[in-house]
Amino acid sequence: MVFSSSTFLFCFLPAVLLLYYIVPARLKNFILLLASLLFYMWNKPEYISLILISITINYIGGLLIGTSRTIPSRRIALTITIALNVSLLVIFKYTDFIIKTINDISGSDISLTGIVLPIGISFYTFQGLSYVIDVYKKTCLPCKNPFDIALYISLFPQLVAGPIVKYNEIYLQISYRKTTIQNFADGIIRFIVGLSKKVLLANVLGETADDIFGSFTGGIDTITAWVGIICYTLQIYFDFSGYSDMAIGLGKMFGFKFPENFNYPYISKSITEFWRRWHISLSTWFRDYIYIPLGGSRKGNASLHLLIVFFITGLWHGASWNFVIWGMWYGVLLVLEKPLLKTSFYNKIPGIIRWTVTILIVMIGWVFFRAENLTQATDYILCMLGVASVPSDTAHFSYLYYLDNRLIFTLATACICSLPVWKKRALPYIEKYTIARIFEFAIIFGLFVLNIICIINNVYNPFIYFQF
């Protein structure tokens, strides 16, 4: 079940909200837990056992870590709990990838398991790890209530695609939270904004990106290759940030405050800045639980630590060498960029040039992220550079085939919405003038109606990050 589906919007969400607000306060978490487990098992009921196992592992692990009296026993409990979490992730996400790699290297013919990736396993595994590590660090106490841990790990607004919420940021909200009419209204607005990003922008751009990448083997020209990757660059941003907006909005409706996950990453003027603005909750997780424990930049091995972090980042995103290369692409660039940022030469480079270089690097990275395999990725990049393209008059499909009025309008709208125009120009007026708030309400209502029309009439409705 996805947030932009008719089932969620017209059945699941209204029913959960109604039950949540009519039951006594002591039962609200119980309603949310039941709703979250139902949400998770909607399409694949058999995987409910997996998330329950994850909850059990982390609940018992947290208690063992918290009650152990010696440092060695605490470390043993933490190590075992981490190992069990990682084992679940490896078994269900990476087994076939490992078998394929062994077959390719050794020439073996080991049969694949055919395990279907459980939705959201990377996200809720990281949340479980956050909890036990926070207990070990004593930044929070072990939770004695198993239902609270179950709710933390399975909370449906951010269960399958984030934002990744660290336990020490939310455990107080699980115990006590207050929902005001203003927060609820803000949550609805944020949800509709996210829904609009997804349905009105990402879906339209995604259809074109899929068509171009799908017809790549038939031959495309250089301009078409650029149209394809520009569409995908905008699609993945509005797809994922749209989901994050919806998750944050849903959280507000139920009294939670989730961390922001995006901050206009495509205005970045360096790769370092891009990763401060893109998937912020994941970057923060890696910083707090891997980069700093490795030593960060304090032990003279900052470059190695960055490479390790981005190797894991790539692997976390998917069981494919494409994702590993994508992660290492950024790891190497960050290592090379770090000393450059400290030079006076870099600061003298005009901002427009720094932005152009950054966005080109990001788009090349997205080719690895989107392509089916490394061969297609390298061929596509060569096509973008004009090395392996075909003339537009002999291409399977020319860029003119794709650039219709609908796509041009969507691209223009997406580019504008990628900039903090609304935040800097409109919000001050909305906060100050009543007429501006009325105008905002009219826009939001219009967007909601348009979303519903599109959802009812359109069958193309994937979420990219659901595969992670």
C-alpha cells in the first residue's frame, strides 16, 4: 500500500484517524501499532513475521544491553544484537547478490534463492540499530514496554521509506505527545504538498525517464539521453521528498515530529553541500553510527572513513554493483573535494560554475542509480557525452517524441519547485496576511482535487525508494 493509492487515501487513513481520535489516550499507541502492522502486511502478509522478529531482537537486545553491569557484557550484548539485525538484512536483501557475484567470479552455477525483498527492511533495520546503539551509548534508557519499541520500529508513516528516525529523537513522543488543531492542519497541508510532488510531478517525469531508459538499447541520440536523465534527476527528488513530506505530514496528524529529510539539494554548489541537503536522516544516521565511531576526521583517516561510509551507503540502497559504484562515486569525489573546499581558489570560482559542475556530477551519479546494470550505465553516460549516441534522425525515438507540452510544463514546474522560491517568497506573506492564508488554502484544495483526479485515472504510481 502506498500513500498515493486510493486504498490508503479513502479507506485506510480515514479509518485509522477516526479510531485514533475516538479512543482514550491510553489506547492511541495500540491503535497506531495495529494500523502499522496492517499497513506493512497489506501486500505481503508473510513478511509480518520478519518485522516482528526484528522488533523482538531489538527489544530483548536493548534490555540486555541496559541491564548488563560490565562493559564487556554490554559490548557482547550489543555485538550479538547488531549481528542478528545485519543477518536478517543480509539474508533477505543480499543473498542472491552474493550468489550472483560468486557465480560471476568463479564460473559456478549456484541457484538463486528467489527471495523477494521485504518492503522497507533497510529502513526499519536501521531504526532498530539506532535504538540498541543509543541504549549502549546511554543516550536513552532501555525501553521496558515491548509495544513502545514495536511502535517505534513499525510506525507506518515512516516505516517503508523514512525519514529514518533515531530512537533518542522520538522516544519521548511515543510516551507523550499532544496534537493541536494547528499541527493537524499543518500535517494535512504537508501531506498534500508531498502528494502533489509525487503524483503531479514525479509520476509524469518517471514515465518519460522509464521510456527513454527502456528504449536505450534501440538507440537514442545525445539530446534524448540528457532529457532522460534530467527527468530521472527530478523524478527521484520529487518521488522521495514527496514521500518524506507525506510521512512528516502524517506524523503531525498523529502528534509526532519527524526530522526533515530534504533541503533543496539541487541548489547545492558542492558535493559536500549536496549530501547535507539530500536524504538528511540517512546521512545523519551514517555520521552518528558509522563515521564518528570509525574515528571521523580525528584519527587522520578521514578519507578512508568516508570511502567506507559511502561504500555502505551504496550497498544499503540496493543489492547491485550499480549502487556500490554510485556510493563510491560520491565517496571518491568527497575525498577529492574536501581539501579543495579549503582553498582560496575554490571560493573565487563563480557560484554558477560550482552549481553547474555539482549538478552534472549528481546527474551522472543518477545514471548508475537508474540503469539496469553497469554496462547500460556506462553506455548511457557515453551517449550523454556524444560518444555512443546515434544521429537524431536515425534514433529509435528522437527527443522531439518526448518533449510534448505536458512534459515541458512539468519540467518547468519541477525546476521551479526545486528552488526555495515558496519558502523565501511566499511563506513570509502567508504568516503575516490573512488573505495570503486564504490563497494558500485555495491552492492546497485545488492541488488535492487535481491529485485525486490523477490517482483515479492513472495506473503509473511507483515509489522508487520502496525497493530499498
